[in-house]
Amino acid sequence: MKNLFFILFLCLYSFAYSQQEYVATINGTAVDVKIDTTYVLHINGEDVTFSLSEKDTVTYNDDLFSFQYSKDYKVSKLTLDEGIEQIMIMTAEGSGILIQKYSTINPEMITELMINEVALKKFNGTI
């Protein structure tokens, strides 16, 4: 019963102070936690100390590729059409990486198609 009051107090205190970023569930009890903060819980007569931290380098894994990036950036994944996905990391300045993944079409001719479209527009005077 003491554990329940402590966890309830911890949850209420966290809501009064600020919203926490993550929820940790330990033995069926949910606790709102923040990164780089140490928590002590009393479970089954023992004090359990835990904290949550984030790595400096995060790995993005896909079935076709994987890459590592800084934790300061977030990966955006967008499905453009059936079988076409875009994975993107961008900075506020506009630099970053963009990967397009094709699973249902062959993208070999896309480069030539884009060059032909630009050349056609330029030739017709629309650019």
C-alpha cells in the first residue's frame, strides 16, 4: 500500500511540476519519467533505482538499409504512394538527407524522366 501511495504521489507531483516525456511500467505500475532523472521505487521490500537516458547516436533500421544519426535530429517517414516511401532528416537551414525507397516499381528511369521533363519545359519556354 505504501508503494501505491508513493507512485501515486510521484505521478501527481510530476503532473503538478511539468509534463514528463515517457512512461515506464514496472511490475504493472506506470510511472511518468523524464530523461536523465533518477527515480527510486520501493518494490517488494526493496528500493529500486532507475533512470532513463538517450544515446548520442541513434540508429535507423529498415529492411533495405540502416544508418546512424545524431539524437538532435528526428527521422520523418512519409508514404508517397503505394510502394514509395520517403525517409528524411532535415535541419532548420534545409540541409539533410532524403532517401526514397521503392518496393513496387523500378526507379531506374526516374532520373531520365525528370531530366526530360525539365528539358521539355525549358524548350517550351515554361521555365
